[in-house]
Amino acid sequence: MDRTQIPGGVARVCRTLRAAGFGAYPVGGCVRDLLRGVDPADWDVTTSALPETVMALFERTVPTGVKHGTVTVLTEDGGVEVTTFRREGGYADGRHPDAVRFDAGLTEDLSRRDFTINAMALGPEGEIIDPCGGQSDLRMRLIRCVGDAERRFREDALRMLRAVRFSAQLGFAIESGTAQALRKCARRADGLSAERVRTELEKTLLSPWPERGERLFTWGLMDKYLAGPADPDLTVLHRTEAAPLSRWAALCGALADWGSIRSVGDFLRALRLDKKTISACEGGAALWRDGPPWSARDWRRALAGYGKDACIAAAAIGDALTAGAYTAALLEILEERPCCRVSDLALRGRDLTALGYSGTEIGAAQARLLSHVLDHPEDNRREVLLDILKREEAED
């Protein structure tokens, strides 16, 4: 492999470690991506140097996981995670090793990793070090555990969600033995933190093949968060924008349509999503249930009543469930920058005060003007709104 593909900062980290007498190898996902012809988003280096030695060799470091052998070296190309060759003890909590020893070699270090395509390293001359068959699985487009799949999943239950996520991100199949072990161990996912599950699920939803995330539900990995069985058709996610709010809303719509969740809000809160997304998805689901907007006037009134984010969520649900064009219609309205709030009115509160309005009269007048403008957006001009108020006074 052409060593010029390695960023200067990463190459400098490796040179410094090697010059000090230690082995140093780019490893894992960055090697996988280089072989796929994709620029790696992150760079990891595995080394025979102990964490304390790594911190002594470089001026700018962060002790991100010294207990487990990891130090982040800060370079001109960003942070590089440098981890000491290690062997691991048991996994009593089903997530983290009980003990870590730094007396392993490169081959043993690679053999403890999750999947074969993530268990390759890059040597000093650009050679691929691949004791687990990752290059073969990369060519065959397979997600396969390193060694015994059931053991890998019992060590760390998060690997099951990562298997599905990599399948969705890369478009790879999950090898049959790995899939069988995953289904057998699926209930171990119940012990994972909601934050970890949410992160893997969101990455899956935003991937190029989100429909592969169906396995998270049909294989039982999400049972803890569901009210009943789920077999959602996640191909419908392709009808929505690959953005977090749209995809979460569409997923909730699909699960609610299947009867797998009792409440959009309860489902998302259990997964520890942020309050803004939860509120938007709840509002979007309510708007969809109440009857989706059909006209520009309906969308303006929905924007006034539910807010922009909830309308985006409702549009995503509609697009996903009906193959409609709700998002396109909403975007047309938003491009017009419609007046949907009192603060958008061309007539301000101080204008009303100058006209003699006071107290609750101001709010009531603003509400009437906004209702009119929602139906007649072209009338949001100061002189027109003043005329409306004058006509009201004349009628009184």
C-alpha cells in the first residue's frame, strides 16, 4: 500500500515510536477504509510502547484510557489514538475487560478485536498484516467475528449492534455463523447503556443501507425498548432525508404503525435522546395522527401550532409511511419564510400601544392578525394590518 496515503501526523507518530525502538502500526478501521479506497475518518495506532512511554515521547497527549492502554496523541492532522498491544481477561459486565495486560504481541492484539475487517494493521513498508482473514472478508463483503463469534458477543454485547451498524454502513452481509451467534446472544444487549444503544442505532439509521437495521428489531436486540414484537420495513427510510430528526421520526412512525411502541416520547426517552428531538418527534407524531397538512394554508397553520421541527418530523413520517411528498411541500412553504408567529407580524406590539391598545388587548389583537395572515400571507404588511384593525374598530 502507498505510504503517502497516511496523513503526516499519523506517519510522524509511527516514526517517533519506531525510532525509540517500539513497534507501531496503523490499525483497525483506518486500514479497512484505505483498502476500500475511502479516506479514513479516524486513525488508530497500535504499539508495543507502554502508555507512560507514549506520553513521554510526545509533547501533546491526552490520557483518554490509560488503564486500557490508550493515549491520544494530538497532531497537526488531529488526534491519533495510540493503544498498547494488550491481552484481556474476562468480561464480567459483558462490556469491559476485567483486566488488561500489556504483554502481548501484534498478532495476539489483532486477534482480540471484534471483526476480521477491523483486525488488520499496516506495516512500516505499507504491507498489510492480516492474521484473521480480513482482506478476504472485505472482498466478499462480509462482517465476520474474529474467532468464536459467541465468545466475542459474550465478552462485549455492544459488538452485536456494531455488527448490524457496519452491515448498514458498508452494505456488507453478516456471515452466517456470526448472525447465528448474534441471535443467540441478542438478549445480552439488554444490559447495555441506553446511550450506547442510541449511538449505534442512530449511526445505523443514517447509514447508506438503513434497512439493514431491521435486524436490530427482528433479532431481539431492541426488545428492551419495545412494547411488543417488531418487524418494521425500514426500506421506507430511504424516502426521507438522512438527517437525525427525519430518520428518528420516520423510525418512530414505522414502529408505531407496526404497534411495537406505545408512545413515541417514551421510546425516545428510554433511549436518552435529547429533549429537542423528543419534543419534535412527539409533536410530529401528534400532527400526523390529527391529519397531515394538505395545503400551503394547512402547513402554515401547522407551523404556527406545532413549530418547525415538529412539522419536519411529521413530514418525514408521512413520506416514510405513504411515499408522499410532504417534506417537499413543507420546504416550499419554508422557502417563502412565512409569518407563523406573532413576532413575524409586520405590526409590532409598540405599534398597537401607540394605537391605544393595552394589556390583554394587545395579545388578542396580535392573535387575530396572525390568524388572518396564516390564511392570507400576502397581507403581512404594516399598512394592511393597520387597515384590518381599523375595520374591526369600525364594526365594533
